[in-house]
Amino acid sequence: MTEEIFNKLAEAVVSGNKDEAVELSNKALEEGVDPYEAIIEGLAKGMEIVSDNYEKGTAFVPHLLIASNAMYGGMDVLTPHMKTEGAAKPSNVVIGTVEGDVHDIGKNLVKTMMTAGGFNLIDLGHDVPLEKFIETAKENQADVISMSALMTTTMVGMEKVIEMLQEDGLRDSLIVMVGGAPISEEFAEAIGADKTAPDALHASHWVKDAVSELPPSEERWSDEKINLSKIKYREILSKKKVKSKTDIGLETARQIIDEFESVGVKTKEEMSHADRSLAAMADKKVDRLPVYPLACGVLRKFADASYKDYALDPAKFAESAFLGAKYLDLDMFVGLIDLSATSADFGCKIKYPEDDTPSSEGHLDDYEKLEVPDVKEGTRAYELIKASKLAKDKLNKELGTPFVGFHEGPLLTLTQLMGADRVLMDMKTNPDVVLEAVQKCTDYICQVSEVFFEEDACDALCIDNLWSNNVIMGEDDYWKFDGKFVYDQHLPIFKKYDQPYIIHNCADAVHFDTQIKKFGTALYSYAYYEKSKDKGSQNYADLIPKYGDTCCMMGEVNPIEFMDNSPEGIQKIENDTEELLKGVLETLKENGMQSKYVMSTGCEVPPGGPLTGVKAMVDKVKELGPQFQKEIIG
Ligand code: B1M
């Protein structure tokens, strides 16, 4: 009987049926089943099954979220009845995504799996000030700090938290676990963390074992231990180099400007930027492949502008784009500022840090209250269009460089507005409400594109249709909640203005057939994750043969490399650029093509990094491109 209830509880979680999980949990209590066992053998088992399916690629994030909702529903019923007397206190885990980083889907999965593993989770959310981890750990005499970071620009915050723990003598009082896509074992070790794990399931399993080996809490948190630890780490901390406070973006921008002013553009090239870019999109003869590392915000350093100015002051934006394109001799510029311009106009609160990418925060409560705004003076979209027009005119006139406008697609607008986790879950529990909201977002983004074209504010327009990501949702859901809206309503706007459809998607395993073949996309900016190749991430060698006949692909040097300004780091960018250039040309040739590819990065070059890598990549293509073009293509 007990076994049967456990199995049913697990099934309720697997099917994401919260009502059933609650009902069965009540039944378990009525029948005298131990609530702790019902959680561990029933609810948590179900969560492990779904999580395992996710890792195998047979379940997606919305499924994980409804399963987790069902698990929490059952736990709310069972937890108050757990025997506390004599039972071991659950270990406290302080969890959050570090400061500057709003990515929280992975962190929430880790939270769910650790909760399923029997831990008490204290969730600080995302964009968590680093001191908050320490304060909360102290308040709760925590056993574990679990930090997530999804960006190279924010992962450094994890090291700072560890240093603060060392300074306060707390490092040995708890376990520090770090994780997220850019976090490697080497990185975790180098910053002094105890462990990282590739996914939520492994994280939860590891931490369970590690906590069982910890000495008792009173011992770890005793004054004596803390004082000894302070002494131990004082020496280690003093040996650490005082990190330089120089603005590496500004410094490298100045070096590049000085070099440019003394030598100018080194090589006189056969084609103009615009002619080369247009020829490549049409697979016509070129002197070399176009090159444009997706350097957007980082170029503001040439204009000595803060990110806030780059985002909000059209003149500063145009100046940044112009100077960047001039000093680096870029073949195009993509006007990516952040991903929240359209959601801001629906009333989403946006945080504009002085020198970091803006992000949406304080999501809206009610889908039904969404009202489609008009693109007009004062809206953020209109400001973006105005800024784009200024930049386009200057780039075209003074440099002959094309300007590509940029804004968000429908589902991205909605997730920025309402929060990604919520929308992804509501797709399963409240699909009609989500569909109605996506419709409103579609109405708005169609207007925004139309005004871009009407105002002649770009040479072409790129849309961030981010959620076509097999790691996050399956093909059917993508089509239902985003693709169909793009296909039925957004694409016709591009047709009306005779404009090519351009997509930027920095996700891992994209539904390319839909986003390229079905949409008839002309230029596709993609990312490639070697680590996720077995999960569907594809590189040029996969993509050109499949889509090269209709679409010009644009990727894939890893943007994270651009943070490393050391001679070895620059050498790596040069080597990767050379390898990509050669490989792409050979693949084009094998497939009867000659130029349909733009040498680029899989996503935006980190806006807080140096500019040296961007220059190295462009220069390498300029140096080797013409020769390779002749040798390989003929
Ligand atoms: Co952004 N984004 N994003 N994004 N985004 C990335 C992270 C990026 C890698 C894309 C790319 O370059 N190809 C890139 C960072 C590049 C870099 O490192 N420099 C990037 C960028 C640049 C940005 C913006 C700056 C874009 C812009 O505005 N110009 C902006 C950042 C804003 C900010 O944070 N200040 C931005 C915004 C967004 C959205 C808001 C639109 C959205 C996030 C929505 C949300 O989370 N609420 C978003 C998304 C969805 C992504 C990608 C496509 C997917 C991330 C994700 O949710 N993956 C991402 C590309 C990618 O990673 N493939 C990208 C699924 C999730 C389940 O996986 O979080 O990795 P993940 O968690 C895994 C494991 O890592 C592990 O377990 C989980 C699975 O079980 N794990 C742990 C996680 N934490 C762990 C902790 C552990 C152990 C394991 O121990 C403690």
C-alpha cells in the first residue's frame, strides 16, 4: 500500500499534476505514511525521473517546471507533519545567481533538485549582491552556498564571495558549490570553490554526499574555528595579487585609436564593406568573407560612454557604433543594446546599471492587463529606432558600413515581461492565457519592425528569436508559442518592405528547420557549443550543407574567449578564426558555394571586456581571407 502511494506520488510529479500530488499527499498522511518518506520515496523520486529525462533530452524546461510545481505542492502538505523531535535538522543551502546576472532557469532547477534531496533552500533569487550571500549564510549558519552564473562577465563574482568568506573566517564553515554553463572544474578549483557539477541532478547528489561528511554545525560555526580560519586565509589573501582597477575596455580602445591614427587602415581592400556583405548574402564573388564579431556594447569604449549612455542616449549609441566600425574596420554593425526594449514599453521595470547591460526586473503580475502600446516618441522602442537611424546614416555615409537594426521577438518580449520561468510553466498550465499575451507582444513587435522600415532606420533588421532552443522547449511548443506568430504575422511585414529576415539566436540546439527553412531566413546568427554537440548543437560543417542554399550563416568563435587579453588568449582567437575561416571556405566549396558566410561570434562579445580580441579576429580575416579565398574557392 505504502509502495503504491509512493509510486503514485512520483507519477503525479512526473506528469506535473499538482492537484493530484496534493491529494495523494493528504491521503498519505491519512494512511499514516511517514511524511519524510513520502517526500523522498515519492515526490523526490518523481523529480529525479523528470530531471533524468531532461538530461537525456526527452523532457524540456516547461515539463521540469510543472513537475517541480507539483513536487512543491505535495511538500507543502507533508512538510508541516514531519517529525522534528530527534530528527536531523535539514541542512541549509543559500542559493542564488550572482550579481549582474539575471539568468535563473538553471539556478531554479538546482534549487528544485536540492529541495528534492531534502535540503532547506534559502533562495536569494537572481542578480544577488555578493555580500548578501555572506550575510544570509551567517544568519542561517548555512551548510552550503550554491552560486550560479551564466555569463563570463558575472562568474568573477563567485570568486569575490569566496574571498569575502575567507576574510570573515567562514570559508571552512560551509561548502561552496558553483555552477552554470561557463563554469568548468578548473575554474571552480582556481577560485577555491569545493565543486561544480554539470547539471542540477549531479549538483544535488554531490552536495548530499559532501554535507554528510561535514563536522557538526556547532563546531564549524564556533568562534574558535572562525578565528583560526581568519588567520589561515589572511596569508593566502595577502598573497593574492591586488587586482588592477584599470578599465580594460577603455585602455584597449585608446591603444587601438593611437595605432589607427598613426598607420590608418593597414590594408587597402578590393571591396567596400557594404558590397562584400551583400555579395556574401547572395553567394556572389567576394575578395574575402565578411567579418563582424558581434561587438555591440563593447564598442562604446571608443566613445568613452557608459553602458547606460550607450543604451539611452541616441547620440552616444551612434558615436559608439561609428567609432567602433571605423577603428576596427568592421564589415557591419548590429545594433544590439539589450533584450528588454519591447518589454519596457509594456510596463516592465528595467534596471539600467551604469556600466552593465540593462535587464528587466520586477516582472508584471497579470497577463490580462497587458495593453499593446503605440510606437511613439517616449517609448523605448522609438528611442531605439531613433538611435539606429542616427547610427545608420553615419555608418553608411562616412564608412560605407551597413547598419543592422535589432529588437526582440514575441516570446522573448513576453518572457522579459512576465519572467521566463513563469511563462514556460504557464505554457503547460494556462496555455490560452499565454497565447493571448504572445499575440499582444506580436502586435507590438510587428509595429516596431514596421517603424524601423518606415523611418529607414536600418539597412536590415535582426530579430532575437531566442526561445527556439531545444534545451529549453520542444519543437511543438516553440511553434505554438512563438514560431507560428512569427510566421503568420511578423514575416509578412518583412515581405511587405522587401527586407530579408535575419535572426540572432545564441541558444544551444536550435529548431533550425523552423527558424531557417520555414521562415525563409536570409541571415542567421548562431552559437555553437562543442560541449553540447551530442545534445544537438551544430557548427558550420553541419549547418552549411543543410541550410547554405537559402541562408547565410553567421557564427561561431566563442565570445567568452574575448575576455582573455593575454598574448595566449589573443593567439587563441587568431587560431580559432583561422581554423573557422579555412573550414568554412572548404565546406562552402564542397557544397558548390563561394561566400555565403559571415565570420562572427556565437553571441555578443562581452561588453565589459577588452577590444584587443575583436581587433585580432578582424585583422586575421583581413590578413588571410583574400589568400584563402583564392586558394580554396579559386
Ligand atoms: Co542570456 N546569455 N543574456 N538570456 N542566455 C547566455 C547565458 C549566453 C551564453 C548566450 C551566448 O553567448 N551564446 C550569453 C552570455 C555570454 C557570456 O558569457 N559573456 C548571454 C547574454 C550575453 C545575455 C545578455 C547580456 C544579452 C544582452 O542583453 N545583450 C542578457 C544578460 C542580462 C543579464 O543577465 N544582466 C541575457 C538575457 C537573457 C534572457 C533574459 C533573455 C534569458 C534568461 C531568462 C532567465 O533565465 N530568466 C537568456 C537565456 C535564456 C540565455 C541562454 C540562451 C539559455 C540559458 C538557459 O536558461 N539555459 C544562454 C545560452 C546558453 O547557455 N546556452 C544565454 C537552460 C538552463 C537549464 O541551463 O542555466 O546552464 P543553465 O543550468 C544548467 C547547468 O548550467 C547547471 O544545471 C542546469 C541544468 O540542470 N547549473 C548548475 C546551473 N547552475 C548550477 C549551479 C551548480 C551546479 C550546476 O552548483 C551550484
